[in-house]
Amino acid sequence: MRLYYNFKLYIIIFIILIIIKLYIIKINNFIDVKLKNNNFIDSNNIVYSKIININCKSNLNKKDIINILLLSKYKKKDIVNIPGEFSINNNILTLFKRSFNFYYGYEKETIFKIFFKENKLIKIKNINDLYVENINIDPNIISIINNNKKYKLFLPISNFPKTLINILIEIEDKNYFSHNGINIKSIIRAIIKNVLNKKIIEGGSTITQQLVKNIFLTNKKSFLRKINEILISIILEYKLNKEKILELYLNEVYFGNINNKEIRGFPLGSICYFGKLINELDINEQAYLVGMLKGSSLYNPVSNFDLVKMRKNFILSKIKVKNIIDEELYNYLILKNNIFNNINNKINYPSFVNIVKKDINKLSLNNKNNLRIFSTLNLITQNNVQKSINISIKNLRKLNNNIEISMIVIDRKKGYIKSSIGGSNYNFDGYNRIFMNRQIGSLIKPFIYISALNIPNKFNLNTNLLDNKLEIKYDDNIWCPKNNDNKFRGNVTLMDSLIYSLNIPTINLGMNIGIDNIINNLIKFGIDKNTFINRFPSMLIGAINLSLIDIAQIYQSISNYGNFNKLSSIRYINDINNNIKYINKNKSIQVISPQSSYLTLFCMSKITKIGTASMLNKNFNNINILGKTGTTNKLKDSWFVGIDNNEICVIWVGNDNNSSINLNKLNNALHVYENYLKISNPESFNLIKPNDIYEINIDKLGNFLCNNHYDCNKIPIWIKNPYEIYNNCPKHSFIIKIIKKLINFN
């Protein structure tokens, strides 16, 4: 009988061991799947700003370069000691450039000297005193895009300061390099405390166990979870070396929340709380972050600074005892206060990032996770736009407390989106007015005129258009459009009609071309063919709903001599291993003739001199700025498109509820653009004359005159043979005919 019970006991023990073994195999397989699929590296897409190039051939001055470095989060110091710093000594700027893995490859940290003469950049030398042509400044991280609840920036352990690792191990797990995943003494101590307090208050966890909790388990405290934690920790130590486990831990620890998502890892914690890369933190800042590991909600430097400082000083005292720092440095650090960022303002580009997300979704990529996205966001342009909106909204809100502004700036030639602001609160990740569809008013007119001028045998700048009372019947109604000044001029030249934004001649011109032809041209210029466009003549003066991006796309082709470049927010995309997965080749397509574009741009240059945007001429009469104003019925929307040699700006001012903005001409979108020009140092638009464009004399009625007239206006005309015009001069053609007859008679 005893033998029977012993046999039964052995069977039970054997079954238990089998169950334990199967459970361990299950956990082992679970760990393998996680490690194999890199599931501990969350699917984060890192978005970078545009890479700014400092080039000897550029027109950059000392102030420009300092601004570039400050916006790129470089710190101005008396003497440079670490990457991310620069100093100025008279006409020499010393730059300690950070290392960075650019889309084309890795560049290590390097010291450069930038030389100026009369504040202009003249030469650049490297640490070996050799001349270099240019420097690529490492871009900023402007956003982290993911579909889960965590923000993370994964870095290899070689990027972490050794002092940070030493502090971390001293405070969190002194025996890290000697245990096998668990610390028996710590576990026993924790058990005793938990029994005495009759609840779980301490876990006795090693760094390995903390990592396991973060990437393999939940935070729910229970006996079973603790058993799993111990088992996984032991197995993990067997599978990975200490360095790899530490690397995962450094990239996984919790540092609070931003935008309702968790901040994970020291690299992102460093950026969020100090605005620095992890290898640029001083010892004081490293101690602050390690101190937050005790509980990021309680030990939060923004909301509970005194407690965090006490914790930091405690850590400094501990590492002083271990000779990680000496007495002199300790005394200095406990008195030093570091400046913390408000982490709620760290993702500053929601409008632009929304565009990036849409552009990524349009791409045919096999894998859209763990990408490094090099965007087109220009930090200098974005900063200038934000400043101009701050100035403008302050003045506009004095007249209308609900007024809103949205603005987009693009590269005129390439179509790269340089800046995007979705509203006056440009840090708010909510309603993005860049995508809203509103009636565009007179912004449509240059497009009507370029369509007409593309038919040179029928239309030219001196073509006369009717400006009389107009009645258009539809259903049982009659539409009677008017000019803004309620006047009729009889006949008016095509050029003057555009310069002064007249409605009646524009409608007559558009109906002559044909509304269907105009809509087909809009599609060629990049407007989605599924966009609803009412085929009633009112669309010819702006009764059409488009977004700021749509408008920017139309004007990109107009201003680039008929060359269409698809607007884009992305230049390059690399995978997590820095292999290039996408290059924006940005091919141009000729969608309309360069001649018709040139003639339209000529008129737009007159708009800012003598036309509807002539107020710009007061402060910018020495440079050539092109522009077009636009308003909608009852002043619900105010628009302006401004173009210099490099940029196109599209600006909207209005109320979200579509009510009248009640602003006069001095307080509208044009006023916003004027503020932007004062900050941005625009370059004069260089009108380049294409083939078959000739300067021709005209009289006051728009009739062509030959070269024998001197007291008259000259306008550009698209014509193959200008002598045909000269021979038909109304004042001299009779004399020419007599001379020809005399020659033939002889």
C-alpha cells in the first residue's frame, strides 16, 4: 500500500514537472517570438525636419547661421566642450557638430570653424584646418508617428553617456553585472516588507525584471505575474547578454505622458524634458532623469519640482560616495538648477505632421512601420510663419475675437511644403484648416486668365473684354453679377481686368473659353477630378470650394512657368537600418505653356504695384513681389497668395462658423503676408522671358503701335513674328503702304 502511495506521489510530481517544463517552454517560445519580431521596438515612425545646409556659396550671414543653429537646438557657449554646442569669437564661429545618421549615411561628430567677413560667410574649415564647401546640420525630430500608446526613440547603447549608465546601475541595481536576472536577497527583503504591511509595496526588482514588466507583462501586481516575471528574467538573461538587456531597458523606461501617449526611454525623455539629445545631457540632468524612475507621475519636474530636486540631490550624494563624481562637482551640482521644457509643447508641428501622415498613406511601401522620415519642414520658415501669425492674430483679435488664420508656404519650383499652420494655436493637434474647403473668391482669376492666354491667336494682354451689365438666366431666376466697385467700364483690356480684379470681364472671358475647358485645366493643375465644381458661371469669380493645399498646388504651376510639381512633405524615407526606401524624385510636368504663365505672372507683379494689393508697394517697392487678393461674399473669407523668387504663401483669414469677418482691407490676409515679409527677408521675383515673348507698344485703348512711338506703354505679347504688329500700326501703317507702293512703282 505504501509503495502504491509513493508511486502515486511520483506520478503527481512527474506531472507537475512536465507542466512546469511545458510552461517554461511556452514562456521561452513567447520570448523568442518577441525577440525575433523585434516587438520590444514599437512601430514608431520618426519624422525629421529638413536638413539645412550651410554652404560657402550661399548668401548666409552670421545672424542667419546663429538662427539656424539655435533652431536646430544647438547651445551657445563661451567654449565648446561637447557636440551640440557653438561659440563665437569676433568673426569666427566654432561649431561642435553632432554625429547623425543622415539618409545618405553616418557622419560622426566634428568640430568646424566658420569664418565671416563683414558678417558674411566666407569660408569653412574642419578640425584638420582643411577647407570644406558645406556642412549638413543634423535635423530636429519634429514628431513621432505611431498607432499605439507609446512614443519611443530607440538608440543603441553606444549613444548613451557612460556616466548615465553608472548612475542608473548604482541607484536601480548595484549587482546588475553579477546576478542572473534576479536578486534573491532583494526578493526576500521585499517579501518580508510585503508580509509585514499585508500588501504588495515592494517588488525587489532588478533592471532585468523591470524590463520584463515593461515589454513582456502588464503592471498589474499579483503573485502569478511575479512568478512569470522571475521566470522570464532568468530565461532572458540566458538569451541576451547584459549589454543588450541594458540597451532595451534604457529605451523602454517610462517618463510620463505627452499628447495622451507614454514617453518611453531615456532618449525621448531627454528631448522632452531638456530639449537635448541623450549624449548632450550633463550629470545633473542625467541624475534628474534617473530620479524620475521612482515614479514619473509623482517625480515630475514640471509639476513637482522640489520633490524631484530632492531626489536628484539624494542620487548625487550616492554617486559621490561611489566616486562617480568628486566633492567639488557634487557641491556645484546640488546648487545648480536646470531649465526644464514644458513637455506639452514638444510636438510643435501638428498641421505639417498631418500632411506627412497623408503623404505616407499615399506611398506604396511594403512596410510603413519603424521608418525614418526626412521631411521638407524648414525650421526657419516655420519659425517666421509662427512669428508673423502671432503678430497678426494679436491685431486681428482686437477687431474680431473669433478670427482664425491658416497659412501654408511651399517651395515655388519644387513644390516642397516648407511650413504649415492650421490655426492661430499652431501647437494644437485638432482642426487643421489647411485641409478645409472654403470658397476662394478672386484667387481663381489668375487661373482663368492663364487658360485664356494659352490661346495666343485669340487672347493677349491687350485683348479688349466687355465690362457691361450682365444678366445670366438659370431656371426661373436671373443672376446679375457686379464688379466690386459697382461700376461698368464698357471695354477694358485683359491685363487691366486681372490687375484690378474685375468680375464682369472675367465672367465674359471664362464663358468664351468654356467652363468645361477651365475645369479640365484645373485637373491638369492638380485638383482632384472628384472635387465637386458647380458648372455655373459664378465659379469663374470664385464660387468654388478648395483647400489651402489645392490653391498652393495651382499657383505652384502658374509661378513655375507652367511646370507642375506635386506638393510633398517628404524628401526621403529610410528603414530602421537606414536603408533608403523612398526618394522623392519630384519630376516636373509641363501642364500649360511657359508663355501664358509669364504673361499671367507679369500681371500679378502689377497687382502688388498698382492693383488690389498695392499696399505692399509701400514697404517693398524695391523688390518684385507677385500677389493676388481674394474675398468671398459678405466678407466671410479673406485670402492672399504672395509669391517671391523662392516661396509661395497662401493665407486664409476667417471665422470657423462661416460668418462675416467684418474687417477692412487693412486688416486681412494681405496684412498677414506683409508681416511675414518683414520677418522673412524675401528675394525679388526674377521674371524670365520665354521664347516668342516681345515687348510691344500699345496706346491707351490697347491698340498695338510700332516702334516709332515713344510716349506709350509697353506690354509683353506672345507672338511668333512681332513685325506683323509693327506693319499694322494704326498711325503709321498708311505711310508704310504708300512707301511700299512707291517702291513697287519704281
